[in-house]
Amino acid sequence: MMKNSFYSRQLWLAPVLLAGLGLAACGPNQTAETTTTSTDSGAGATTDNMPAASNAAMATVKPTGPAPAWAPNIAPEMLAVIEKLDSLSGPTPPDKLTPAEVRKAPSFKEALMAVMQKYNIPAPYADVDTLSKMVEPGLKVRLYTPAGATGPLPVVVYYHGGGWVIANLDTYDASARALAAKTGAIVASVAYRQAPENKFPTAHNDSFTAYQWVLKNAGTFNGDPKRVAVAGESAGGNLAAAVSMMARDKGVQMPKHQLLVFPIAGYDMNTPSYLEHNKSKPLYKDFMGWFFKYYLRSPADGKNPMIDLVNANLKNLPPATVIGAGIDPLMSEGKTLADNLKAAGVPVTYQLYPNVTHEFFGMGAVVPQAREAQDLAASELKKALK
């Protein structure tokens, strides 16, 4: 997976992409099967500024080869990104590498940026301001604020993915920017400590600490502490749900909403989707096992309610939006989580996007389903944060 890593880093040199992705700002209860999305005014003004030229360019994105056996119905734009990821990666699968090696290897973000560069697609949402704040030593947040917005604004505390082991704020910058632009809210993206250096429950405790910090300090960055939601992707979706559970159990102000995007919601790697998508990319069964190995102290941690969400007490949690990807080993547990939340009396909106893979959510510049998912997420968040 290390092959061509130097080439992949050069893709970040395109100025328009750098500006749009904000890398320079990096510092110290009813389940509704939703099929359409909404962009009502909701919690604040939106700045969804995808120009017609970008839409036209996105329509030209095509893969160079046939759909793979593991995803015969994959969307063409999604496949184009996966093909690029394959071209940037070496022959060694990531579950055979160390955390340090995987952290240095090309990610889905580099692949996305390469596709954007090839088709001259500018990065959207460059007009979102960013500022980093230290919560405590080893824990920071990056604040994304729609440029020119007046407040106080609602706040979405966002947790990035990466299996609690890899990735960082930059990897998921596009998701945070899109949520800020489409909701008109401040997005506080949390840089929690990661494994194997910091094993379970460090990332979970850091995530709750950051949430409490936002509640206490929102007024200092033009945020409204009474209107706070949580959101996350993959491991971050797990963290967002866990933060909601911790707030309930500790008597802390509850989030107004929880956005859970293809969340890690269980420890059972023999679900229908694990068995069907055991060779999918960029996430597959053995890679998920790799994440568990490095984050959990022992298999017993896999049964902890903060990891095993599908078997946790889900009563009295905030309304939730759960978004799933059809080509993803985590698809089954995400749907089970949504069903179990509903059974526990929690209002739920669930949407599955069938022809895309894990990590699609932040690819709105290239993958149409990602844009649809972002619009749904923003709509649900805005309604909750009015």
C-alpha cells in the first residue's frame, strides 16, 4: 500500500484543491425510509455553492475498467475513485501493514483528489472558515464556520473515521466542510487520540470530553450551547452514538440529534454484509478485524456497549439519522442499529445508498449519492437544531 505515495502527495499541490479543502487551516423514533432529500432553510443560511460547471464535470467521471466481482453494481463515479485508490496503492493489503505504514499510505482522500484534478473539478465549500482550538493536551477541535454567518450558530460536534487508528481531521475535511456549508452550523471536528498508542476507551473518553468542552465554550466561538448535535462517520459514527449514551448516563445535556454515517455498531464480523462484502474496498472484513485488534485491549472490549451498540441500552437517546452504504461490511449492523433505536422509542431516519462503498459520504464533489446523503444529513440536522 506504500507504492506511489510520493506521487499521491503531489496531488495535494493543486491550489484550488488545497484552498477548498482547508489544509492550510490545520492547527494546534420512527424509521423513515427516505428516498428524497430536502434543503429547507432550517437552522440557518446554507452556502451550498456547487457551481453548474462542477456538476457538469462530475457527470463526465467514468471508470476505466469493468466493475469488480465484489461490486458488480457499483456506481461508475464511485468505481472511478476506487480505481484511483488501487493505482496509488501497492500490492500489500492494509491489514498486513502496521498502523504507522497505513497512516503514511494513500487514502480515499488522495484518490478522490486525483479524480477531481483529472476532471478539473474544484473542491467545494472553500468559503468555510476554519480555526483550531486546544481542548486539553493531546486533544483539539477544528472549528468550521460558514463565512459571513451571523450567530449565535448551532454546533455539530463531528468525529472522523479511521477505525480509531488511522486518518485525521484533514482526511475527513470535505465532510466537515459540507456539513457546515449545508447546515449553516459550526462544525467542531474532533482530533481524538488514536490506537495503538491510546487504546479503548481513550478515543471514546476524548470524544465525550470534547463534547462537554463545546457545551461549555460554544459562546466563545459564536456557537449556541443550547443547540448542539453530534455526527460521525464509521468509527466516528460509533463515537457520536457513544457520546449520546455517555451524556444520558452521566446527566449531561443531551445532543439535539445524532448523525451516524455507516457507523461501526457491533463486534460481530459474521453478519450478512460482512459475509457478502468481505473483499470490498476500501473497507473489508480483515481490515475491520485489524482495527479491532489495535484499538481494543482484549476481545472482551468488543462486548462493551460503547462498541457493541446494537446490543446496548438505546432508550432515551436523541433522534438519529443513520446513513448506510450498500457495498460495505458495516451495512447490516447500521440497519440493525437503526431498527433497535426505533424499537427503543427513538425517532430515526434511515437511508441506504446501495451502489456506493464505505467512505462515500465525503465524496460529494464526484459521487452524486454522496451529495444526496449530505443533503439528507443536513436537512435532518437543521430540523433538529432550529
